[in-house]
Amino acid sequence: MKPTTKILAALILAAASLHAAFDKGGVLGVGARPTGMGDAFVAIADDSNAPAWNPAGLVQVPRMELSAFFGPLLNGKEYYMSGAFVMPFLESTSMGLSVVTLYHDTGSDETRAYENKYIFSLATPLNIEKTVSFGLNIKFLQYDSNAKATLPDSTVIEAKAGAIGLDLGFLYQIPLPDYGKKLNFGFFAEDLDTVLRWQSGVEERVPLLIQAGFAYFLEENLSASVDYSFFNDTNISGRPLDTPLYDASGKLVTTLEPDQSRPHVGLEGWFFNGHLGLRTGYTGFATTADRFTAGLSYRQPNYGVDYAYMGHAEHLGDSHRLSGHFSFGPGSERPRVVALVNPPLNLGARPSNNAVDLSWDANPDPHVTGYTVYMSKAPGAGYIPIQKRLKDTRVKIDGLTNGTRYYFVVTSVNNSWPAVESNYSTEVSAVPAPAIPTAPVMGDAAPAAAPTNNCMILVHGWTMPGGNLLGYNLYVSASSGSGYKKANEQPIKDLSYKVSNLECNRRYFFVLTSLTTDQPPVQSKPSQEFSMGSQSETELPPAGSAPAPK
């Protein structure tokens, strides 16, 4: 076939398909979650969408994950779909298989077409802390349309093409323990020297897309990201050309010069223990005016669904993207780097009421930024984290059950991301129980008689036991060893108490108890019984005076 004939056939097929194949256009990112963030995802890439944004991020996926994505475009003229399977393997390496399809249908049998990408992804960390990772995509691009062209020699050429493509990505995660959780930098180069070969023999270079960005994790569940994409695509809008471009036959090709850069900004937060995700973003479209995006997610440990909304220019219709994923299998057995961090020493446990107080020595390593406390009800196994990133070397674990033995270990945590933990400390155990306070020691009871047969006894001079005391209870009885009734309505705060409404000239018996500040308060055993007879109030000694002679 002559070159001019090839060009003619290519033009016929391009006109039939209505656009060039595999254009980026700035609006065709895979996954509802990245779209809701304004496509600012190259420095995050922590789920099964990573092959489309930055394959280096696959090292962050902890389990096997299967996902699907769907988005109708241009008022139903196009349908954008994908499916992916990613998994960790070989301890620190991850892989993925994904398919991305863009289906065009304008309602005519001559304009249906498919753009398919079959992608194999591989990612691995480049250092022991996994803060630097590298990933690549090896992919096969396929364009299949029912558009045909008949040449003057009666040769029929179909609009079919294929290509082998290569993508490269890098991810650098920098821990910032003093300012935030971490700062990520991402880089992604898509379609490095990818050439699409049409059945007619014409070769078409797929535009190179370069994306770079950073993401700052203000908290573990709150991140902000900024991306910039650079690409040169003659099939998208841009700045007007001073001189329009025409082909060899004199047909107008374009009046625009592509604008090679596009900004993307995203914000994402997770709430209700990570079950609800909300996000918004801004994207600088290549094919339409700049737009804001929004999205939400619902997530459980084994599955999740994502939705995204994207507005478009007039007559193009809005975009609604929906994706979901299912995670399964055990978590990746990544090696814990324990030689870099030593565990805390001298862990001790002291039981209290429905609680255990833990303390340990501070780790002198300057890279240690905190400690994680683990608890179990069985010795040596089944530990679960209950306190993370503790700055102090003391903690009170409350909400426990009195009488049940609990086992504890503590680890040191350094400032890398993901955090590197030490081995477990020496295990300690404790049984929560209320601390029984010491009974008061009586010093004296000073009796007195009040007028008109209303006698009193002033009890005073006992010794304060110390500790977390709320006060005291005083019990009185008319007989020794039995029949005691509490004389006070509220805990006694002082070291004396006047008992009223007693019979005059009669001996009474008393015991005193201490009360702790626990909820509910814990009461001590009663003090040694003592007795006194009521006397006249005028003879009542002042509170705190020296004990009367016995």
C-alpha cells in the first residue's frame, strides 16, 4: 500500500471512530475514589486503583483485593469500565492484573468501538523501611471498532490497532512525627514510547503522560494532595493557534495548541472509625473548563463502595462514577524490622479497681517517637493493640473486669512510615481488684448531754490512713457487736463528727470505716469498736482537742 493510500485510510478510519484512540484528556482516571479527589492520587495510590495512578503504591495494599469500576460519560455515548486484582507476595513484593475498557456508541452501527488496556503490574520497596518503592506496568493496548474503509483497489481496512506499553512509577514516603503523620511524593510516567499500530499500517504514538505530586497526611485519616500532569495531545483543546493546522489534503486538523500541564487538588477524610469517607477536589480538565469534584465511600474490613461526582461543561452531562472492592485472604507477611528499635525495659503493672496501671523505662533512642501497648487474656499470645503512639511511659488501662487476669506487653515505635516497632517487651500480668483502704485508728470519743433529753456525742481524734480517700462512715449502735446503723448521710470529710438525737446518760457503741474515691467507693473494714456515754453539750470538748483520759 502506498503511503498516500495509508494516510487516506487512516483519515477515513479516524473520522469513522470520531476521535483518536487512548487520549488522556485529563478526565479518564480509573476509580471513583481518585476522581472524587480531583484525580490528585499519584502520591497516595494505596488501593487497587494504584496501577492506573502509580504502580509503586501497590506495596501499601496489605491483602488481596478485587475491584470494579463503572462510569457513563457524555450522556451515555461512552461507558468507562475497569476491573483489577492486586495481591502482595514474596514478603515485600506486590503484583496486579487489571483491565480498563472505554466503549463508544453514538447510536450508529458504524461508530461502535472499544479501547482496551490489559495491564500487569509489579511493585517492590527499595529500602528496608519500605519508604521508597518502585513499580511498573507492562500492558497491551487494543483498539477494536466496526468502522471500515474500502480503498480504490477494493481492499477493506478495519479500524483495529494494538500496542505494547510501559509505565513507571516511584513513591517516596517521608515520616514527619513532629508535624504530622507523613509526607508522600509520587511520580508516574505513562506510555513511555508506546506506538499504536493500525491495521492499515499507520503508526500512531500514544501521548506520554507524566504526573508528579505530593500528599500530606495531617492525621492518619485526613490527607491533602496536589498533583500536576504534563502531556502533549493534539486531540484535546488548548490555546488557539496563530495559524490553523491543515493536513496534506488541505483538511483542517486543529485550531488549538495543547496546554501541556493540568493541576489537580484533593482532600480526603475518614470518619466513624474509618467507615465513612468524604472527599472533594479540583481538576484542571484538558477537554473542558476546570471543575470541582466530590465523592464519598462506605468501607468495612472486607469490602467497600466509592462514589464520585464530576461536573462538565454544557451539553456534555455530568459524570457519576461508582466503584467497589472486596478484600480477602490473610494480611501480607511482611518482615518486621525489629533490629532497628529496642523494646522498652522494666515494664511493671499495678492493679487497681477495674484498671491496671502500667509503667516502663523511657527508650533512649532519639528515633523512638512513642510506644504501643498490647493486651491479652492469655499468656504469650492473642495480643491486641489498645494504646498507640503513646508519648508518656505511664498509662492507666481502665474498663477492665475485677478478678480477671490480663497480660500486657509494650513496644517502642520509631518515626518511619509505616512505623517500625520493636519486639515485645517482657510480659507482665495483673488482676484488677478494688484497693481496700486501711481502717481508721480511733483516738478518742468525747460524749456530751444536750438540753431537753436531746443528747450528742462528738467523735474525734482518729488517724487519717492516707491514700485516695473520699472520707469516712461512722456507725452507731446501742449494743455491742451488732445493730450498727450509719450515722452520717454523706461521707465525713473531717476528723470529727457530732452524733445527735441520742438518749441522755446512755452508753453507745461506734465503729468507723474509710472510703476510697473509686466509683463506686470501696469501704475499709471497720475500726476497733469503742463506746461512750452521752453527756451535757456544755461539757462537750472542742473538735481536735486532746483525748480525754481513759
